[in-house]
Amino acid sequence: MRPLLLIILALALAGCAGYKLGSTNGLPAGSRSVKVNPFANRTHEPRVTEYLGASLRRQLQQDGTFRLETSDGGDILLTGEIIRFDRTGLSYQTNDVLTPQEYTLTLVAHIVARESHSGKVDLDRNVQGRTYIRLGNDQSSAEREAIPMLTDDLARNAISLLVDGNW
């Protein structure tokens, strides 16, 4: 019985060996603040900038590594532009191969995170978000409902890059 208990304990401890408690970038949580500036929209999709800004702010608050700055300039300024919004057919109707039943929506934004005091660029790259929609009778309503999920995915990817420091 005792050897079995020791084996179980060793396996449990080995499973936690890669886990790191707290911030993944080495800084204490909340020690730096980020201000999200409005993004420029280079696409023809309306209102996507508002959804993306809200998604980025929400993701920063959920992650907790950085404080969200809403009034003054933060330690890091997050700016960017939405450069692409694509719809790609995923599956098509059986009797009409030109009419999609499901789409993949892809949103690409060029994101720049710059330290406000030194001007050093911490992040400067294109980040992508993706979601899937199934069309009913109204394509525009289906897309309108999918935009928040699309911007949430892009925000998760962007904040993960910023937090983990994979620049």
C-alpha cells in the first residue's frame, strides 16, 4: 500500500512541475497599466472597432497581469488598426454549391504596444481572430451576432502575446 501511495504522490507532484503561480512575464500582477486607444478601421465592416476595444479591455481585466487605465496615459499604450475582415465559405448547400451554409469569419488587426515613457515598442505585429457562423435566413444578423465572439478571440490572442512577452 505504501509504495502505491508514494507512486501516486510522485505522479501528482510531477504533473504540477510546469505550473507557475502568478504572472507569466515575471512582473507582479497589476504593477503596470495599459491604456487601450481606439483602433482605426481599414475594413468596410462597421462598428467592429467598438467591439474590439471593449473585448481588449475586458480581456485585460480578466487576465489581471496589467491594470486597465481608462483616464490618464498608462505605462503601455495599446494602439492599432483593423486591416482585414474576411468571410470564407466553410460548407455549402447540397443543391447549390455557390451558397454557403457556414462561414469562417477572420479579423486581422495590426497591434502596437508602446511604453509611454521610453517609447520602446513591446509588441508590433498582426494578430488574428477567428470564429464560425452558421447562416440561417439572415446573413447580416448571423454576422452581427458573431462579431463579439470574433473580437473576443482576437483580444485573447493579442493580450496573450502582450502578457507572455512573445514579441
